[in-house]
Amino acid sequence: MKKVLIVFGTRPEAIKMAPVVKELQKKTKLWKTEVCLTGQHRQMLDQVMEFFEIEADYDLNVMKSNQSLYELSANILVGMKEVLEQSKPDLVLVHGDTTTSTMAALAAFYFGAKVGHVEAGLRTFDKSAPFPEEMNRVLTGRLTDYHFAPTDRAAQNLNEEKVSPEAILITGNTVIDALLFSVEKVRAKKSQRAAEIEKLVNFSKPLILVTGHRRENFGEGFLNICRALLNISRKADVEIVYPVHLNPNVQKPVNELLAGQAGIHLIEPLDYETFVWLLDQCYLVVTDSGGVQEEAPSLGKPVLVMRDKTERPEAVEAGTVILVGTDPQKIETETLRLIEDKAWYEKMSHLHNPYGDGKAAGRISAFLEKKWAVDVQYETM
Ligand code: UD1
Ligand code: UDP
């Protein structure tokens, strides 16, 4: 029987791989599915595992506080050797653009397993932004045998890199599978954490949901983001809710500049269920996150993206996302415009779903079933 090893290690990979794990686990007669966590994140990863009720078969547990990319990369690569030798997978599935995905793909290549890349083909064509994710994607793409591209644009990027068309499948983004599953759940029943937030925040005012963690924004970028949020909270009658990423390079400036400021609520990273609930409740989103700029348009929320470049141009072109970089004036002006100009808000908040229809994981599973049909027939004879 075939074996698929699904490897992930950070919060967004876990959210986006959860639907794939669930879907592949259904096909017990076709292949065995195993899950390996690198533990690149710990608390933020464990929250997701709990919500989606996924058990790991292996856990490298590599997270150390504020560790360098060198150490993280080396620890994942070395740790994967033992896992691969024990699991002996035919296929290793990785996701997106993290150090986990690139190192796991490299390890799979050394081991001789095939590599499947979920969320393949995203590009900014600038290796410094986002850093190091753009280069991680390019490297992972070169190691990949099966490319699961979320959009036509992503597939086109791969075509231009001369990837064979038979190796590419356009699937939609699995984040929409996860979102649709979760939003239905939270609309039916609020989490306990959501009930706590309801007591903390004045929901009669427009709620601005903020997230941020990009490495290229560390230092001056984050100081500028905080200055902009302070100005917005002083000029507009709004509530700002900011679940602060656990990276110490984010925690330090955000807490130093924003803790205790009126109208600004700094809270711990939310479990996925509660984050989706808040996304559904909010007025607008200010973020540098990849995943959040895919989810928000599906819930009809305008997004201001604190980056100069995005590998996700589809929602920018559709007019539901605006790139504002980390210029405090631009962040402030665009936020205030969305609060004061109702017609503009209406224009930007139309529901738009360029990233998927919630069926991406099923397409990945069907692709593998077809790919392996001959082998499976032979093995079960
Ligand atoms: C990582 C990914 C980034 C992804 C982001 C999602 C890389 C290089 N970066 O960035 O692509 O967009 O995750 O959030 O792969 N920490 C904790 N607990 C946690 C998570 C992080 O304490 O649950 C702290 C630790 O001190 C850790 C630090 O954050 O060392 C940085 O984590 P790391 O995974 O290296 O980088 P992120 O900024 O989280
Ligand atoms: N998210 C979450 N709790 C939070 C903030 C974000 O569950 O407090 C989810 C969000 O819904 C999205 C993902 O985490 O699916 C995005 O993760 P992040 O911004 O850390 O990484 P990126 O997508 O930029 O790689």
C-alpha cells in the first residue's frame, strides 16, 4: 500500500493542510496517511491541531525562542532523516513557503520520495519580499513532482518556469476549505474565547482587526505600523483588536508602543475558530499575513495589506485588497477613508472569492487516486 507523509510546522500550514489530512485519511484502502509536525511553531500550531482534531505520528519539536533561520533549517533537515527512514513514504506533501516546507521537501528529495507542493506557484519575483518566503517557494517548487496550484495565475507562473503541465493541478486554496468549515461552525456556536472578547470590546463601534509578523517589516516597519494604529485610534471612534504574533521581534515593539492605549486591545494569538469568528464580525482588516488576505475577501471584508508586494494579486485586482506598505501615513489615510466614506467601503467590501470554492483538498485526493490507480490495482490483486 502507498504511504503519504504530510509535513507541516507553523500555524498557517496547519490550517491549510488540515482539510488535506482529513480528506486523505478517508481513503484508508488506497494509502496510509501519516502526519509529521516539525514544531517550527508550538503554541500557535497546537491550537490548530486541537481545533481540527488531528493527531501527529511524528513531532520534531524544533521550536526554540527566536531561533535563527540557519539553526531552524538545519534542525528540520536532520530531524526529517529519521522520520523518513521510519515512515518510508512514497510521497511527502508540504505546504507553501515556510522553512518547514523547503527543508522537508529537500529531505524528501534526498530520501527518494516524491514531493507534492500544496499552494504551489505563488510568486512576487522579488527574493527580498516576502523574506525568506519567496525564495522558499521557488526552491520548494524545484524539488516538487506534483504542484497543487491554488489559482490560474499560480499555475501560469509554474508554466513559465517550464514545469510540465501534467504535473500541475489547479485546486483552489485549501484555506477556503478550512474557512468554510469553520465559519459554519462558529456561526452556529460561539467559542468561549469569543464570548470573552465580546466582554472586552465595544462591538457597537467599527472593529479593525490587525495581524502582523513579516520578517521584512521587523524594526522600523513595525514601529511605523504601531504609530499608524495609534493615530487611527486617536482620530476615529473605532475599536482595534490585535492578536499579537508570538515572535519576540513582533511582541517587543507592539507591546512597548501600544499596550494600554485607549481603543487598542492587544490580545494573545487566537485559536482558529475564534479568529474566524472575529474576522466575520470585524469592519475591516489591516494585516501583512498571507492567509488572512485570502480569507477576508471570502467574508466580504476589505483588507489593507502592509506590504509593498504581494504574491496574491487576485484580490488586489478585484478591488477588495489594497497594498499600503508600512508607510504610517498611507495606513492611516486608507483606514480613515474606509471608515468615513461609506460608498467606498461598500465598493471594497463586496464578497469575492478568488482563492477557492472549498473543494481543494478533494481535488488533491482525486489527483493522487488517479495518479496511483494502476499501482493500487496491482498491489490489491
Ligand atoms: C513563520 C514563517 C512564515 C509564516 C509565519 C506564520 C519561516 C521562515 N517563517 O514565521 O513564513 O508566515 O511563520 O505565522 O518559515 N513563537 C512562539 N510560539 C509559537 C510560534 C512562534 O513562541 O507558537 C516565537 C518563537 O520565539 C520562535 C519565533 O516566534 O522562535 C519565530 O518563529 P519562526 O517560525 O521562526 O518565524 P515566524 O515569524 O513565526
Ligand atoms: N490566525 C489565527 N489566529 C490568529 C491570527 C491568525 O488562527 O490570532 C489564522 C488566520 O485565520 C490564517 C492564518 O492564521 O488562516 C494566518 O497565519 P499567519 O498570518 O501567521 O501566517 P501567513 O498566512 O502570513 O503565512
